[in-house]
Amino acid sequence: MLVHSRAGRWTAWTVFFVLFLPLFALPFLVVLAASFATHWSGALPSVPTLAHYREALHGDSLHALTTSLLTATGASVSALVLGGWAALAAERLPRRLRRVVDALFMLPLAVPSVVVGLCLLVAFSQPPFLLNGTAWIVVLAHTVLVTAFAHQSVGAALTRLDPAYEQSAASLGARPLYVLWRIRLPLLLPSLTAAAGLCFALSMGELSATVMLYPPGWVPLPVRIYSATSRGSLFEGAALAVVMMAATLAVLLGVSRIRNRAAHR
Amino acid sequence: MSAAGGVRLDGVTVAHGGTTVLDRLDLSVGPGEVMALLGPSGSGKTTALRAVAGFVRPSAGRVLIGGRDVTGLPPYRRGIGMVVQQYALFPHLRVEQNVAFGLRARRTPRATITGRVTEALEMVGMAGYARRHPRELSGGQQQRVAIARALAIRPDVLLLDEPLSALDARLRSGMLAELARLHRELPHVSILYVTHDQIEALTLADRVAVLDQARLRDCGTPYELYRTPRTAFTASFVGNANLLPVRGERDGRVRLADTPLRVASGAAGPGAGAEATVCVQPHLLRLLPAPDAVGATGGAGSANVLRGTVTAVQWRGHTHRLLVDVHGHEVRADVGDLRQPPAAGDEVALAVDPEDTVLLPGGLTDGGHRG
Ligand SMILES: Nc1ncnc2c1ncn2[C@@H]1O[C@H](COP(=O)(O)OP(=O)(O)OP(=O)(O)O)[C@@H](O)[C@H]1O
Ligand SMILES: [Mg+2]
């Protein structure tokens, strides 16, 4: 801790409990409590049950979970490859052109994701680019939305990378591709995994573009949660949300383990 | 890998956005020769090295390695070993993997790699550290590994950019001796050694090139540059010399204000009244037995005598450095550890032999450099 005096530490903890708990923790606690409830008319939910979880891990709901996991994996891997590749390639560009490329990658963040969904719907509803009605258009939309983050974080990491490493490698006779593979990518690994985690989490929770695009056989979890809550099944929705949070958290922890191992070498 | 090594720079000019950071540099390092590139900070030493390595493209001139024009070749096709200032060991690779890197990149057979890595690590005394990661090594150890990594590819040319600047004084002198030994073991390797430390340059190099403000100022053996510099800049930067403005006399002697000075024979004296510069190295000045000697030349014999007022005394362990104001010019004198050093404000007389009084043509325009 950076706070050294006892009074300072107490103040820090108080601020933490007063601000953090209501702001961040309470909503999650409510969802968690609701996911076990059958009724909630008093201050606290009553008649605890595991039925919602049984429901959430079966049939269509389980399918929605795997759909979300697959979509998020596909989107974050493609975003990492595309965004990382673009950041690496942009390094060689003149500065002004590089700014333009950077801005282009930020564009999907500047417009509402509903608009991004709409654009994709318009663009891919006609042959030869007929993706509408397939799972691919969902993965594509998520990729478009999260690539900006991958591009940003890889680009930022690249500017911090000491050119002395690649130059030493080159002077030892390594060709650019070999330098990329053996030196630059391993050195970028912490940033790459951080970007992957971010992209994955964002894709897991994406709703607004997804609702415009998802086909009947490819219903991601947020859509299912949304329809559950909008038809009034709040407790079922809460259980689904908890499952989704747990799954995302598990993946993020796994990714950060890789990152720690990379950073500690 | 024949004896046809060596590096030549032919009028190499490098400009960064309008400013010339290297101006028509001509330099040639023979096979097996150690050339030190000496100069103050910002003089273009690293730039010259990077031009040889291929990391900056000269706007004019050619770079030849082993007689082959490599000006247009990318760094990875030049076959040189390079050790940069920060060592730049690959942090994610073990010491042995670092050393093997260049060989792997060249697709050397695995069996050969193992042998060469061991050999290179033994050469720098780091064989016991092969399994470590760079961050588990001290600065001096990292530097040895960086050298081993450069040597493993058996280059004909080794470029070293201030390799010892990150080390403390004691470690530095140890590493200097090791570099000298290393070069004896690899007699065919040409070494271009960048430094701003004249001791390193004088110790290690067969020849020293002095750079200042993007230009080559002087080039010669360490002894030549140290004892008989050709420019005031060399005299002050390499030899730490005091530079004193003098005027020529009719009889071929020179005069510092009203003090006549005899200079080393062989140098053509300036014409009467012409401006010239005299260089005297601090350690060649002797303190005459003061204070009764003030006014007399007692003990000086035929030596030149400079009289002045002490402005400061610095004790440096093995010497006392006296700063003496002589006719308005500050003269530094390193005299052996004195029992009773003079104090600031004392009048002293300093003697220097005529052979150690080096005359340079021209006035003190470029100011020289304070060492
Ligand atoms: N990429 C660059 N862009 C612009 N100017 C540069 C660049 N690289 C070097 N310079 C300039 O070129 C000059 C020479 O730089 P160089 O690095 O060769 O100096 P040096 O002699 O190695 O100095 P030092 O002893 O401090 O390492 C400096 O004035 C520096 O500011
Ligand atoms: Mg430098």
C-alpha cells in the first residue's frame, strides 16, 4: 500500500467501503442473491433454491453459454490477430498516415454499437457477401467492435518496446520475420494477453449489436438474459448473469496466469 | 572468414532532419585492428557505429566491410557483431539462448551451436551462468554475455558502443583487461570501440579516431595523440592538456603574456607576433619549492616557469590538483600527493620541460575541451 500513516490507511479503507461497495459490489450482490430466490417481496429474497441454476446449465441456456464463449473466443482471437497485425504494420508508415489508420480502428467505438450492427446487416445481406442469418455475422460484429482495443493496446506496447532488442537481433543475422517471432512477439506477450482478456470480456457482454444480428441457432447469453428479464423471469435472468460472470472471470483468470508467467520470465 | 576483414568508411555523411550528425567521415580499420572512436557526448560516435551496422542509412558515402560495399545491405546481412550501450540481452531468453540466437537465426546445425555457445561463454568467463535469465545477472556479467553473444557468430568485425559505461570504475578496469585478452585470443577480429573515456581508448586501441561536432578531428596511435597532438581539441580531450594562447617572438620562441617559453624542438615556431597555442599536460607540471622561489628560477634549470596564484586545491588521493591563475588563464597542475599543499591565494611557480611544451599553430579559437 502506498498509504503509510495509520490514519491515512483508515481513511482509504473507509472511502473504499463507502464508495466501492454501493457502487460496484452491491448490484452484483443483489444479482447473486436474486439468482437463488423464488420470491423477493421483503427486504431480502426468500425461499432459497438452486432451480434457476439447474435451468441455467441445461438445454437452451447451456447452449447460449457455449455460444457466447465460442463467439468471444473467435472475436478476441481475430481481433488480436487483425489489430496486432495492423499495429505492427502501421509502425513502418509515415506518422501522419499512421494517425489515420489509428483513427479508422477507433471508429467502431465512436458510433453506437447498434449502428455497427445495422451497418453489418446492410453490408452482408446480399450475395456474394451473404452472412446474414449465420453465426459468422455475430462473430464478425464482435470482432469489429473489439479490434479497436486490441489495436490500441498492442500499438501502445509497441511504442514502449526498446528498439535495441530488435536491432541487436538484426545485427546477429536474424531476418525481420524471425525477429518478430522470436523477439518482438514474446516481449509483447504480456500486452497481447491483456488485450485478449479485455476483448474477451467485452465480447461476452455485448448486447446491442448482437440483438440486431443473431440468427435463431446462435443465441448468445446476454440476449437470453435480456429476453428472460424482459419477460419478467428476473430470478432466472439473475442465475444466467451469475453463470456468465463466473465463466468470464474464469477465462480472465486463466489468461492472466499466462500473462504472469510471461512477465516473470 | 578469411583475413580479408576490416571496415572502411568512405566519406560517410549522416543527416537527421536537416542537421548533419556525421560529416564526411573517412575511417579505415584494418583486419585485427582495434580502433577507438573517441569524442564528447553528441559528437556522432554512435551514429558512425550505426552506419557500419546498417541502422542508419548514410546520405552520402560508402561503408565497406571486408572490402565489400555493404552500404545498401540490411543489418542482418552484414555479418558483424555488435554490443550496444544497454547490452539489450533478450530478457525472455536464458543466457545460453541469448548466445545461441545468432547461430539459430543462421540455421547453424544444432550440434555446432552447443559447442560454439559453450566456447563463447567460456571465453568471457560466463560458462557457469548458462541457465540464468539476464535479469539474474549483474551489469558486468550482462556485458560479458552481450560480448559472448556477438562473438558466437564469429564476426570479422566487432562493434562495441561504450560497453563499459554502465560499470563502476573498478569493474571497468577489470573488463578493460579482459577485452584486451579477448582480442589477443581473436587476433583477426577488427574492433571498432566507441567511448568518451580517453583512458579506455588509450588502453585498448591500436589507433584512436577523435570525433567532435560530427567531424573527424584527429586519428593516430594513442601515443601520438597523447604526446604530440595535432589539434587543440585532441590535446585537451585526449591528453587533458592545458591550452595557453601565446604569441611568436622574433627568435622563434613564444611568449605567454610576458613569460617567454621554450617549446619542443621540431615544431616550426610561429612568425613574430603570430598567434599560437601551447599545450601542457597537468601531470607534467612540477611545483617549484615555494615560497622563497618566487622571483627566482631555483630548481627549474632550463625548464619553462609559469608563475601564478592558486585559486583552488583538490586532493585526488594520489595527486593534488592545483588550479593556478597564470596571467588570467586557469592552469591545471597535478602534482604528487603533497605533505604541505599550497592553499588558495598562495603564489606558486610551476615548471615544465621544453620537450613537454607542445606548440600548435593558430590561436585558441575553438576553445578546446575541459577534461
Ligand atoms: N534519430 C535521431 N534524430 C535526430 N537527431 C539524432 C538522432 N540520433 C542522433 N541524433 C543527433 O546526432 C548527434 C550525434 O548523436 P550520437 O548518438 O552519434 O552521439 P554520440 O557521440 O554517440 O554521443 P554519446 O557519447 O552521448 O552517446 C546528436 O547531436 C544527436 O542529438
Ligand atoms: Mg553514443
